[in-house]
Amino acid sequence: LLEGNPNLEVAVRIRFEVLVIDFSTDCTKLTMYSPLNDTYTTHTSLNTQITGHLVLTTVDLSALTEAGDIRIVTNPELVDVKLPELTVASFVNMIDNKLLEQLSLPKLRTTNSLDIRDNENLVGIFLPVLTTSSSLFQVRNE
């Protein structure tokens, strides 16, 4: 969805009928929210990919409750991922985010695949209500 661009100098706002994606002026924060209400529920076919951003430090998907694939991969400055309302996702991939120290998915109940690997500084993973990971549950090289 969003490809890394270290030369991006302006704030980007992508507005859909029920979803706004803000990318901060300094390229360090991405926020997704719904202007219609405080909760945004995706269709299971929606995929979110945040890959290769050289200066991105924060991903705030606080309003996201259901998703298809969530792939947050190879963001070397990423320290904060917010997914507090996510309950269901087909695939969750958190791979090669060198500075990420904590991953909290407090409401995630069900996923087909959870793949957390190669996040060198990751010291905490919080999945208190996860009951189903039907195909893959992998945490390695942390």
C-alpha cells in the first residue's frame, strides 16, 4: 500500500469513503482512522502493507478492528505499532523492524498466520486473548 520514499517532504492524506490515511510531514508517523465514527472495520480482503520506510517511527492503526493481511516489514526506525482494537486478521507479519521493542495485540482473537521474526530489539509480545492461529504461529530470531 505504501512504499518507502526517503525524499517525501509533504504530508500525504489518502481519503476513502470511510477511511483516512495520514502520513506526517516528516514521514515518521502513519495514522489510519474513520472520519465517520471511531471504529473502522475492514473487509477481509483488505490488505495493509507498510514496507521499507527508512524514517517511519510510528504506525497507528488504532481504529482497525478486522483485516485481511497486515504486513509491517523492514522499517528500520519503527519503534511503535498501535493495533489495540484488532480482533481478527488473516495474516499478521511483523518482520525485520530493527528498533521495535514491544508488540501489543490486546484484542486479537483469531488469525490464520502470525509471523513475528527478525525484530532484533523486540523484548515483549502481548497476545492475551489469542485463541486461534490456524496455519502458522512463529516467533523467531528475536
